[in-house]
Amino acid sequence: MKRLAMFAVMVLVGSGLVAPGATAGSSSSGFFSHCQVSHFGQMDPIMSPGRMSAHRHEFFGNTTTDASSTLRSMLAGNTTCSAAGDTAGYWVPALVRPNGRVVKAAVANVYYRPAGAQHVYPFPQDLRMISHRSSWHCGVGPGTNRPQRCGHRYVRASIEFPSCWNGTDLDSPDHMSHLTFDRGARCEGVSVPKITLDVRYPIHDGTGYTLSSGPPRTLHADFWNTWQPDELAAVVDACLNSSRACGRVKGSMT
């Protein structure tokens, strides 16, 4: 299995689909998908399937995500992400200026990392989840509960998703309890990729800004796993389970 994983890494790096990275054991192991904004809409197929949602969202990745989306329609959709196989849906509440106008994000990077020392399994198809573990940043550094004045740096929103799946349910009534956050190096359940959605906005001063969902502390994000399954499995094995820092994934991995 180790030889197969190393072969997959060599193929991906040699083809230019992922950047060459650190050696095994790197704390930065993993990869990221670089995603442009797809669209805005007052819809949320996880919280409010088939109807209008409570507030407006900004969508990344799958270009077809809407209230009536299905697994089949999402798998057939296009993507705004650099990884061609990343047809998953990612969305956050829209950021709103003090004058009431919506801010369009510059980009979202979706980081996929291992949670600990366990073998990481790809997300099962059709897994859905919401996370409220979030913070606001100015470039690097500690997070805050509201956007700040960032000087020459850009305002960023960061949302971390849980990475320990119960192994059974693709969703739950609260869209959260079928997964838990890892406790250090171990997971209770099945270890799946640890996602951090990092949204960068083209503004330097976020004071007075709000979200369509309310105050800045209501920041959250939704994830619907509609990746092309073979593509996700290939990059998870080549990067997360081989302890490689693969960087930005580009194009197709299979």
C-alpha cells in the first residue's frame, strides 16, 4: 500500500496537478482547492431544501448549487475550483458593507488536512454538514469574533469543519451531530479530511461590516460532498495518507 501511495504522489507531482511539497511527517500535510465565487442566492439546500432560505449566501465550487439540487445534479455540475474533480458545494452567509451593499469575495481556499495519525478516508458521497467554528483574521495571526481594520492586509473569514464521522449518517437533524471534532491525534469514529474554508475579501477595513445572517459572530459555512469520488480518493491517498504537503491541486487527478 505504501508503494502504491508513493506512486500516486509521483504521478500527481510529475504531472503538475499538485505542487511538490514536504516529506512525510510534515505538519502542513494536505492540499487545497482554490475556488472562485460561483453565485449568490437566498437558498441553502442543506438547511432549506426546496425553498427560500432565511438569508442570502455566497457559493463557491459547484456552479449548479441551489435549493432544488440533488446529488445527481451536483455531480453533473461544473466547478469554480482549481481541482477539476472538486464539484462539491461550499457556501457562507454574504458579507454586507455598512451601507448595505454585499461584498463579493476575492477567493476561497479550501484546505484538506489529516486530523491526526489515523488513516484518512474520503468523505462518503452526499455527506452534508454545517460548522459554526469560525473566526475573522487579518492575513495570518490569531482570530477575532468580528472583522477588524487590517492595514495593508485583507480581511479573511475562516471556518473549520469537524473531521470525525460516525460512519453511518450522511446528515443529521442539526446537520452537525453526525460528525465531531478530533481530540488531538485521535478521532471517535471514522477519520475524514479536516476541512478549513478560508474566504478572502477585497477589503482592508472590516469594521462595521455584518453578515446576511446577522452580526459577524454568526459566521458559519456549509459543505456538501459532491466531489467526483475517484478524484477525491486519489488526492486523499496521495497527499493526506502519504504525509505530503501537496499545495494547490490543479486539473484532474485521475
